[in-house]
Amino acid sequence: MLIVLALVVGCDGPQSALAPAGRDAERIAELFWWMAIGALVVWLIVMALAIYAVRVRPKREHDWKKTRLFVIGGGALWPTVVLTVLLAAGLSMMPDLIEHGPADGPQIHVSGEQWWWRVRYELQDGTQFELANELRLPRGRRMPLWLVSPDVIHSLWVPSLGGKIDLIPGRVNRMALEPTKLGVYRGVCAELCGVSHTNMLLDVFVVEAPEFEAWTREQAAPAKAPASELERRGARVFGAHGCGACHTIRGTDNDGRVGPDLTHVGSRIGLGAGILPNDVPAFERWISDTRRVKPGAHMPSFDMLAKPELKALASYLDGLK
Ligand code: CUA
């Protein structure tokens, strides 16, 4: 028991189903504890019987009637009752867990790509904006998620907030998240989807509702114009090397749809879906050595850029707050 406790105490942090910070995760953790306690009780009984069987001195005369009752009762009836109760307990949580959330509030569309998350918010008034590898959720509100995939099967899992759900090509799956605690949590892809399967992390920020509203206004705004000569030069490098064929920067004429939307890329916490921090050196590394930083990435490494060009481009992108 002490060992179990010691192990469980370690199960804290931004990515733990045993430290729930959302309504669904709370239900799932509750179910886990019922299952774990049930399994422990059954194990203790079986062990006690095993020890008894080893220790007991065999009697010459067996009471066959008692023995048969014991085998049928303990071997068939008891497990049937226990499993039925646990199944009923599990199923009774289903209606709560598949409750999709209000249709008249903001809707979040998540697309699992190789190997990053495309996230599009659709607000009540029809405003839309897209970002990557980041979710922002207001505390105490149930937020509907619509999940798709253009390539292979992925699975979205934010253990602190809820259960997992697959993103399947040709299908739209639905779930909802309802955070109960403020904080930064981590989501992962829980379905092997190719070489960089472990390199598609999702940062989830749970904030108070007013902060969420302010954030949606910032994100909906077009990109800020480059502020310095260096950044202006970076914007020209972006155009000259055709980056806009794959990336959108709203407010400019770059409207590519293949890669992540970069309108406010400088405001995100990291780059490359949890691989690099978000600063100028990280942008330089990502752009010039993409395929080494992220094996299998569809973006080619732009290792032909001269150092000053690379620096200008990185500064421009970092400035897109
Ligand atoms: Cu996407 Cu694993």
C-alpha cells in the first residue's frame, strides 16, 4: 500500500489523469479509483485463499457439496456480480462524458496533422481564427471540440482535462472539455501516427472567462506590421522564398493552407508542437534545420538562407505577437 501511495503521489503535474483539472477527467479519475480499489479487494481475497490452500492440512474426508458451492460461488457468481457492478458504474458515467456542450458558444475545430495540431476557433458572431498546437479554454465553461484528420488516425488526449478521442480521416468526431482549474496543461497524440508521433504536443491554457474573451479578440486581429528594419527585411525574405505558399499570415497576401497559420506565431509558447521554445534562435534553428529538429516534418529545411537573412526572417516571425 505504501508503495502504491508513493507512486501515486508522483502522478502530479500538467499531464496526469490522476490530477484532474476538468470535469471529465474528474469522472474518469473517479472511475479509475473504483476500478483500482475493486481490483485490490479481489486480489487480496484471491491471495488469502491461495495462502490458505497452501497452508491448510488436507482432510481425509471432503465435503463435496460445500466445495462445489464454493467453486461455483467464488469462481462464477462473485466475479459476475463484481464485473456487472463495475460495468454499470462505468456506463452510468457515459452520458456525462459525451455531453457535447452548447452549440451557441465558441466552437473549436481541431485537425490532427502529421505532426502538429491545427486549431480553429469559430466564435458566436462568426469570427474565425486559426492557430497551432495551442488551446485556450475558459474555466468553468463546457467547450465543444470538433475533431478531424486529413492524413492518418491521430488521437487527442489532454489527461488533466478529459478522455481521449480519435481523429479519423473522413469522419468528424466530437467531444467537449470543461476545465475546473486554472493552469497550463499538456495534450498529446495517443495514437501511433508516424515518425514524429511523439513530437505533436498541445499546450492547453485554462484562463478566466474575461481573459479568454480578450485573447480571442487579440487572435482574431490581423498580424501586426513589422516594426523594425530587420523585421521588414524578414517579411521580404518570407515573401521571396515562397513561405506564403504554405503559411497564412492574415493581413498580408500570404494565404497558404498547408502548414500552420503564422498570424500570431510569436505569441505562442513554443515552436514545432512542443519541440522548441519560442524565441529568435529557436526560429532560426527550426527554419534552417527543420528535418533534423523534427524527423519526417513536411516542411523542407531552408538551409540555403544566408545568416543575416535567416536572422531577419526569425525576428519577423518572433515579432508576430
Ligand atoms: Cu498524431 Cu500520433
